[in-house]
Amino acid sequence: MKNLKILSVAFTLSLLAFNCSNNDDTVVIDQSPDFSGVYAQEDQMGRPAVNTVFVSGSSKDMFNVTIPSAQDAAFQSMFQANLEGLSPAFANAGDMNALGQTSAAFTGLLATDVLNVSLDGTTTFYDGTNVLTGRALADDVITVELLLIFGGEDFSENPGLSNDNVDANDKAFLTSFPYLASPW
């Protein structure tokens, strides 16, 4: 009889708990982004290391909040002065990089800190033919930038400055989305 009482109490409690739930109300969770509030852009890095290397310390904040279409006019001369001060490959008037660009042309390209993307061609930072048409995960972006900055007309100048010697990712990329390897 004692077991029957325990069973009937358990059954009554389960019915009571089930019937007390209020699942008649539909809960709607808004998952759209919340753009309310005040936001401020803190950093730009369309091309890795460009902002870090070519923007003088006192101008970093201004560069980071300048829209890309205004960056060339505002910062190209600073980029050119810093490039010519850093790179022996641009030490003489008329020196060019492997893209055939003078220091003025190259820094005009770099000062607009965006990552270009080719919608109908090869997407790569540099593959020997295509230049700055996007960025594939396996692209060695820093070495390409070092070659364009220090390598001169045929990538042979200043070999000690033209390679970061990081030739592969620490883990293989995946062959399907999300493509990035899992963290350690």
C-alpha cells in the first residue's frame, strides 16, 4: 500500500508539473544584429602589416578612422617617405619594385588600405601572375609584401629582408567550410 501511495503522489506531481507549464506563449528571439549604440572604428587592416609599417605613430588613430577613398590623398606622402626611409630597393630616383611601380605609385596603392577581390578571376595576394586580386588562405602575404618593399625590380635585392621564412601554416587547412583548422 505504501508503494501505491508513493506512486500516486509521483504521478500527481508529474501531471501537475506538466500542466503547469505555459507553452501556449510563443517565444520569439530576435537574432538580427543590434546596431543601436555608439560605435567607433578602432583599426583598419585591409592588407596585413601595411598600417603597422607605413603609418607613423602619431597618425595611427587618424588613419584608422579615415575612409579608404580618402586615405591615398591623406597618407600617400607619409607612406612614400617611410618606404624610401626603410627600403634600400627604393633608395634611388626611378627605382621600382617587381610590379614596375615607383615608390610613389606603390605607396599610392598601399595607402588605400583595402583588400581587393577579383570577382571573375583568380583570388590571390600574389601567385607570380596575379597581384592583389584577393587573398587565399594559403597565400604568404607577409613574404609577398616584403618582396614588394625590399626585393627590387626582380625580387633579388635585399634577400635577408625579403622573406619572413614562415613557409606554411602550423596546421593544414580543411578542404570544406570553414576551411580553417581547429585550434590547438
